[in-house]
Amino acid sequence: MCPVRVHWHVKTNYKEYWRVKIAITNFNYRMNHTLWTLAVQHPNLNNVTQVFSFDYKSVAPYGSINDTGMFFGTKFYNDLLMEAGPSGNVQSEVLLQKDEKTFTFKQGWAFPRKVYFNGDECMLPPPDAYPFLPNSARGDLASLWTVSLTVLLVVFISSL
């Protein structure tokens, strides 16, 4: 059972990169989590560009497949995880480079396959349970025509 809540939030989707926010919240004030590790298995962890508030170490348990990483807290920042509730939380952002040969957002793979906190598995829903991200935004043609005609009408009436 996972002793904390691990929140993985896809924050921004850039053209060349994408940004994830990881938040860890402690719900049990009796547990001391000052020396913690978070192991994450995700297909795009081989393209980690920058980790902002945690220490990070790439782990390659399967030889050439590099889809697992270890996140560690930094000194003094870890003390925040000793408190219970919303105050007992640490956060970091991870910048990952996009590589269409190894990873895409299709089929809900924006989220990790497995997460372990201090060796305890944190249960995640299967990838097909996540909502699919849209490929692109589609504008409503009817509203575009309405706006265009309204602007033309206002210009025409104001010129009279």
C-alpha cells in the first residue's frame, strides 16, 4: 500500500518538449519520510532533460531499455514531507524531450506505468482507463462564420 499520494500532472505540451509536475503528499504524520525515494516507470524517462526540485537518477534495469528513474528529495526540502495533509507535500517539475520513435501521447501513455514510494507500490489505473488526449483542437466553423458576418455587418452599418 502506498503511504503517500503521488500526483503526476501533465502540465505543458510544447513542440519539442513536455513538462510534468510531480507532487508527493503525506497523509500520515507519524511516518517520517525525510529520506524518500520515488521509482517511476515511464516510456519517456530516457529523454529527461531537466528535473527542477528533486534529485534524479536514471535506472536501466533491462539493459538497453531505459524507462525507469529514481527521484530523491533534496536536503532541507525533505522536511516538508514530515507533516501530514496539504502542508506535508513536496513538488517538482520534469522537462522531457519528445522523440516520436520511442514515445507519443497517443493511447494515454502520458502517465507512468508503475510508481513506487520507498519500495511500496502505488496503485495506478491501467493506461486504457485514462482519457485520451486530443490530437488537435478543431474550431467550430459555424461560430467563425457568425463572428465574421457580425464584424462585416458592424463595419457596413458604421460606414453609413
